[in-house]
Amino acid sequence: MADEHGLPQAIRVRQLLEAARESLEDAQEKVDAWREDYNRQRPHSALGNVPPAEFAERREPPASAAPRPPVHAAAPEHGP
């Protein structure tokens, strides 16, 4: 004998799971937009009150990023 509440309950559970998935997707989109704004567009006091993207465009590459001259390996010594 089948449970008389089984199918309606399963449908309701499926609807709740779908709503939760949509809510999570919506929340993820909002968090991503906030992170983008915070990390690229919003002025940061530590960067002279300019947005990080603008700061990165103005900034010169650090000396460590300059190309280094090639390193030549020492010639192998030959025995007698």
C-alpha cells in the first residue's frame, strides 16, 4: 500500500530544494559582485584612496619583475 502523503511531500521537497538552489545562486552572484567592487572599484585608503584597478595601472612593476640577465653555467672541468 502506497503512502498517501508520499507524492505531495516529495513534490514539496523538490520545490524547496529548487528554491534553495536558486537562493544560493542569487547569493553567489551578489557576493561575486560585492567582491568585484571591493577588490577592483572601491577606493582603498591604503592605496591613497584610489581603486585597486586604478592603482595597479599607475604602478610601475617592481624591480624584481625586471628581466634578469641570463645565467651562464660554468664549463665542466675536464680531467687529465
